[in-house]
Amino acid sequence: MPGFEAEMADFERYDAQVVGISVDSIPSHIAFARSIGGIHTYPLLADFHPKGEVSKKYGVYKEDKGHCERAIVIVDKQGIIRYIDVHVISEAPDNAQLIEVLRDLE
């Protein structure tokens, strides 16, 4: 997530809003943000109750595990999902690929 902060100007260039979403509670989000030195440039959404409702809409909630996948979802201004990348928790997403997708949406 610090990678998004470091490249926020690139996302802003394409009028993109970064939002962090997890099924963790607000106190967990606060603790997480503090643990990485803060998140200052985009909001975090606690998809906590009803648990996973937002994640379910994007098809990344794992009902059997009670948590969502680590995923990147790009939604265009009309609300249409244009890109989904699900990856293991230890992998960091490639921001260059995300910027390319945003560029193609222009």
C-alpha cells in the first residue's frame, strides 16, 4: 500500500481514486495504517458489517475463510469493472500495469 502513496501522482493524472478496502474493523484499519507510517493520500473502507458486502459485489470475498482476496479492481466512471487482479497476499501489485490500464480507459 505504500506503493500507491509513492505513485499517487500517476493515479491522479488519470483522475483515478485509490481506495483500500478490507473486511477488518475501523480500529484494525487505524492500527494497520499506523504500522506502515500512515496512509495519507487515500481512504480505507472497513467492509466489516455487514461483513464483506462490498467485497462480495466485486467477487473477491471468500465466504469459507471470512475474508476477501487481495485484489486490485479498476472501475470506470460509469461503474463498470474494467480490470481485476487477484494475487497472493505476499505479492505487491505492479503499479505500472495499473497505470497502463488507466491510460487505455481514457
